[in-house]
Amino acid sequence: MARRKASADEPHRQLRPAVSQEARVAQLVSLAYDRVEQRLLEGTASGQEITALIKLGSEKTKLEQEKLKHETEVLKSKKEVLDAAKRTDEMYDKAMAAMRSYVGLEEVPDDPYIL
């Protein structure tokens, strides 16, 4: 399908350069939405475009996005718990090493950060 040239009555927007890859993607997505909106208003949107927009606005899609957000929060929480457990284990090991050195079972390490 050939590209059509912008007519004189269509303003050509000049976008400022994006500062990051994510910002660039957001710009392009915004342009795509604007284009589809324009085509919907003109009555020239394809069936695929219309179907895609209907799916985006559906309750199922909204629930799926909400579910993904909650799953992400759960994964972050699990990671925090694992990190805390790891720090606790490290502190326990340091405390045990310090206790052994107090009893005289081991020599005191040169590390000043060990209890």
C-alpha cells in the first residue's frame, strides 16, 4: 500500500527528540493512536484497527492488566523477603564467627565490619 502525501490542510507535527528509548516508544505509540483516531473519524479505519481498539477497551483486558500489576507487586515482595533472609543469614554467620572467636575456637578475622 503506497503512502499518501500529507495534504496542505494537514499540519505536520515536528516532534522534539526523545531523551530515552522508552520516551521514543511512547512518542511512536502516541502517533499511532492519533493516526488510528483520525482514520476512525474519517471512516477509513480497517477492521483490525477497530478490533484492536475494542479489545483495549474491554473489561477483560483491564482485568488482565490489573492482574499483571498485582503479580508484579507479589514478585517484588517475594524478592524483598528473599533479600532480607539473605541479610539475616549473613548477620547470623558473622555473629557465630564472633562467638567462636570469643570462646577461642577461631582466630579473629581482620575484617573490621565483622561483629
